[in-house]
Amino acid sequence: WILDTTNGPVSGITYIVESFNSHFINIGEDTLKSTNGLPPTQENQEAKLTLFPPVTENEVSSIIKSMKPSTSAGIDEVSTRVMKFCEGELRRPLTSIINKSLAQGIFPAKMKIAKVYPLHKKGSK
């Protein structure tokens, strides 16, 4: 594998892992520098979330139905296949949770976690 970094391409699993590690360690510091080191205030966060209109059950249902079927799960361990199968039972509580989050200006910390996997796109591995 070859990873193209700001310092040029690197190869070898150790160098690639170290490059990813360095990127994700430094991204927080870079973000703080670009925002003058001040996190947004609670008031600002709430104002931003309340600008969104409430979602409808039909919108939530449509989004669930349009998800690509997959057996892999996110951080919550619920696969897309299970969500699609249970869409009828999930749309009302999910709509309620989403709308309460928007109305209160709060997005649960546990919902901010993502699984990220690097994918090889082209060339030799």
C-alpha cells in the first residue's frame, strides 16, 4: 500500500499506520488553532440546531428505506439490514429523538462516534 500524505507518499504498514496516527492526533490541534482555541458556546450550539425544521415520520422512513443494505453495524451494533426490517417500528421513536435533539439543541455524545476504515482505492497493495 502507498499512502499519499502532505509530506509525500509513504509505503509500508508501519509508516502508513504512523501517518494515520499523526493525522488524527494533529487534527484536533489544527481545528483548535483555526477556531482561535475557543469551543463554541452552548448558546451558539443550541441556536444552530434550532434552525433546522422538525423532521417527519415519512422523512425518517424514507431515509431508512433508502439506506444500502449491509450486515455490518455501526457503533450502536445495529446493522442497516435490521433497521430496514424494523423500519415500521423505528420511525416513530427515531423521529421523536431527532426532533427532541433539534428542539433542545443537544446532540448526544455517543451519537458523535463513527467507525472509520481506510479503503484501498487503486494501485498495488
